[in-house]
Amino acid sequence: MDPEIAALASSAGTALVGALATDAWHGVRDRVLALWQRTRPERAPGIAGDLDDTREELLAAPEGPGRDAVAADSGTEWQSRLRRLLTAHPELAGELRALVADLTPPEAPAPAVTQHATASGNARVYQAGRDMRIGGADA
């Protein structure tokens, strides 16, 4: 199995299930369904029904661990389906990457850190933004 395809299918399956209960669901459903309609049109109606069933199952699950378990199982199922589709049709990888990018929230930028210190006389100032090692005979 191609590790790149496996990784893409994994992130796509997770992103798909994450979008199930959002307002973006219908657009996501249409984009995923379009992959099958172009490559395996005879399977598209079944995939459409399975997408809808997955969403209904997730929304019917109780909040908390119950819903988390359904989401994990559904994610694994869709990862497998997408992996098989990509293995047979690697030309879909770019489109699936774009879908994952659209569904993945951007990372928040790291907060800016500003440090100020004043030393006088024989005082020492040690500042670090992360780990610090101080050594020496008179430290």
C-alpha cells in the first residue's frame, strides 16, 4: 500500500466525519459523492445513501463517549473506502487533498513573546523562551 495514499485517505476520512454535523455537510457530501460519480458511477447511489446513514448515525448518538465511538468507527470506515478509491484512481488525490485542506482549520499563529530585563551592579538576568541550561563554576 502506498503510504502517501494511506495518509491522505486517513486524513480525508477523519475530515469527512468531522464535517458530518456542520453546516458545510451538504457541500462536503456533494464533493465526496462526485469522486465516485466520475470514477464508479454505478456505486454513487449507494455511496450517497451510506454518507447520509453515517451522518444520521452520528447525530443520533449521545453526546460524549458514545458519539466519539461512532465518529471513530465511521472515520475508519470512510478512510478504508477512500483508500480503496485512491488506490484504483490515484488521479483523485489532488481533489481529495483540496477537500481536506478546506475542512482543516488553519493553525493559530504562535503568540508573540516579548521579554524585558534590567540588571545593575553584580546582578544577572537569565531569560528564555523555552528550555534553559545554566552552567559554570559561579552559576
